Amino acid sequence: MVGRERLCVELGVLRSVWDDWCARRGLTAGEGVRQLVVTTIRDDAAGEPGSILFDLPRPVAGEPRTRIEIRLTIAERRAVERRATAMGLHSNRWIVSLIRAQMTGEPQLGEPELHALAVSNQRLAEISRLLGQLARADSAEPVNRDLRSEWVELRSRVDEHLRTTAAIIRANLDRWSR
């Protein structure tokens, strides 16, 4: 007969907070603790802090897919549909993105993020063209004061692009890792 391995921890005032945290995730208190323990042990073994990441190959267009059935309450289904629509996705695509984000830790971009990144990349292309013009002008003659003001503006545009891109990716990772 195999004995049960049990860990008893006195949580004190944290117990109600822990129960609420688990309830929001649809877990029992024991399931929540087991997930934390597994995550911590795997992260320590892999040298990765805070999450379980799987080494999954990137999906390939045309690769066969399998179906999985999940059952949601009507309210949950409506909430999924609202979130998916807000991101410009169908509910199935939203669920797949949620799963992939959890398993890989990589961003799963929706339509608003893709559009924002496209605009940001167009700005980066403009910056690249300006840099080329400035480099050619600088090689022809020493940098004058007008060019210096353009460099300052250019730096501000590069910084804006970096902030925009970082915010999009951060928001996306935050969304999918909840």
C-alpha cells in the first residue's frame, strides 16, 4: 500500500485570500498549491523563474489540427465571445491564443496589436530613411545646427517607437498570462 504524501501549511490570515485566488481560477486550494509546487520545481530545474514553458514547435500553416471540446457556462461563453470580439478574433482563435500564450510564454497578438505594430513599423521605416539622409548629409559636410535638431527629433521618434512596441508586447503578455 502506498502512503499519501501530505504537506500541511498554516496560512493564517492568508487562507481566505488564497481561497479567493483559487476560486477565481476554478481551482481547489489543494490544486492551487500543487500547481505552485510543480511550477517552482520545474522552473528551478530549468533555471526559469515563475512559469512553466514548453518547447513547442511553431504551428505551420496547413498542419493538421485536432479538436478538443470544452464546456462553459452560458455566462463564460458570452464573456469569451466579448473578449475575442474586442481583440478582433473569433472565440475559438482567442482560446487557442490563450493556450499557446500559457504554454510558450510568447505574445499572441490580436488585430488591434497587429495594426498598432504595423503603424509602428511604418514609422520605423521612415526613421530608417531619415537616418540614411542624415548619414549622407553628414559625409558631405560637417553636421550643422539644423541637422542636430533633426537628430533630436529623430531620437524622440525612435524612443516613441520603442515605448509603443514595448507597451503592446507587455499588454499582450499581461492579457494572456492572467
